[in-house]
Amino acid sequence: SQQGEEDPQALSIQEGENATMNCSYKTSINNLQWYRQNSGRGLVHLILIRSNEREKHSGRLRVTLDTSKKSSSLLITASRAADTASYFCATDAQGGSEKLVFGKGTKLTVNP
Amino acid sequence: DGGITQSPKYLFRKEGQNVTLSCEQNLNHDAMYWYRQDPGQGLRLIYYSQIVNDFQKGDIAEGYSVSREKKESFPLTVTSAQKNPTAFYLCASTKTSGRWDEQFFGPGTRLTVL
């Protein structure tokens, strides 16, 4: 079963606006990762946040993690048309096997 | 350039045929993974290998087989026992076998059953 579930499933915004995507998960985790996938391509790692971290930044990306609510958010500021892609969260599970579990993703469209 | 290559990019299979998808990495990574992605869905783990000559089943291993004879290579065979093989297949690798590692992905192979 899916560990992470992204919300919303699809998001359409104008260039320059901010985009926020959320990920909820069910069991305690060691870390949570966000990936990006352009249409028909492989995934690209964006950022990893550990369970003892609350916020992390990378360029225009800001990720937060709330372990009490079992949720994470990915914020893309000042979006560009090139940010159009699907975004996935991936979680491990404390005590689980050596693998990540991916959500179904949020499809972001940034209109020029 | 270091990276992961997958071939072919597109593959067509007739029902009842076995096909093998290639995955090669020159990153000197220990662990490799195969995922299946269906339209509008996330990735589901088929098989993974943490070390040469060893591999484990993922969540949807039925109808698939793998080998890991070399560190650089992790081919996936889609057998005729896989009843619905049409999908996008992604190979990935991590530097170590730890689940906290960043996964590096290949460009994918799109398999279509005719």
C-alpha cells in the first residue's frame, strides 16, 4: 500500500505564483524525500528531510515536515513554466525494509 | 559522464513473449532498483538488489525476474506470466543500500504489449 499520499492530485498556476504540494503518510519515518518527474522521463531527486528536521531549503524549494501530523509540504516559490512536472514524495518506514515507498504524485502545470 | 542508462526507450512485445529491459550504471553504486509506473500512478517496486549476486522481491515481483551478475548491470525480464505488462519501467540506483540515500533514476523504458 502507498505510504505517502500527495495532495492535490493536480495543480495549475500562473508563472510567478507559488505552488504548494502536500504529502501525508501513515507510519513513522526516518526520512522523507521529494522527487520531480518531467513527462515521460525518469525521476530527479529534489530534497531529503530527516525526521528530526522541521524545514529545509534548496534554491526556490522549501520543504517542511510535521511528524506529529505525519505530513510534509513542498513549496516552490516564484514558479516558472519549466517547473511544470509531477512531484512525488517518498518515505521509508522506521524498522522497515531497505526501500522507499512513493506516493501517486501531484501534477503541477505552470502557465506562462 | 556518470549516470544510469536504460534501453531500449520503447519496446513492443507480443503476448506470450519474454522481453528483457537493460539497466546499466557507471556511478559505482551498490544498490539498484526496478520500478513500474502506470498512468497517473506512483512507482511500485518490482525488485531490488543491494549487492552483486543478491536481490529481493519488491511489492509486485510476480511475472518478473532479475539478475545481478555485475555491479553495473541489473536487467529485468518481463515474462509471459506477467498478465498486464504495458507500463513505464524505471531503473534506479543508490550509493549504498540504505533507504535514506538519494535515488538516481534512468530515463525509463516504455513497454507496450501488442
